[in-house]
Amino acid sequence: MSVLVHRCRACGHATGWHEPRSRGYSSCSCCNRGAAQADPTPQLQQTYGHPGGRPEPLYPPGSTRNSGTMHASTTCDCGACRAAYDRLQQGESAAG
């Protein structure tokens, strides 16, 4: 597990790809046009650490990833993301 993201209903990419700082990194015309049609239900997106390619732990809503780099981003802190995070954390506690 790594991050919770909202996906664009039009193109399916994470809504972060629609932000001005991400334009030009994708050939998706929807992403490069601007505002995403965000699905309010967050989805889990696996990310991997470098070096080694190990799966990263789930970042809490509102936390900063890749701090101090040009790839820094802040995870969504909406109510749906907080609820999904809590459900996932409870599931891990029950499994562990």
C-alpha cells in the first residue's frame, strides 16, 4: 500500500496529473487541458521506494511525500481519504 488517490472520471488518471505543475509529463490530452472530473471515492495506488523497489507504507492523508525534492506532493486530506485510510489501518491491525 502506498497512497490514496482520486481518479479522473474522464481519463482514469490520478487527479494530480491535471495540476499545472504536472502538465507536459503525460501525453493525455485530458490531463493537459486542466481540471479533472474527480471521482470522490479514493483508490489505493501502490508506490515503490528507491533504491530497491520495495513497496512503500501507506501514507496518511495530508502527509508530504518526497519532501525536499522536485517530486514532493501532499496526499489528499478529504473526509473520504481519511475514512479509507482508517479502514485500511484497521484491516492491517486485524491481520497483523
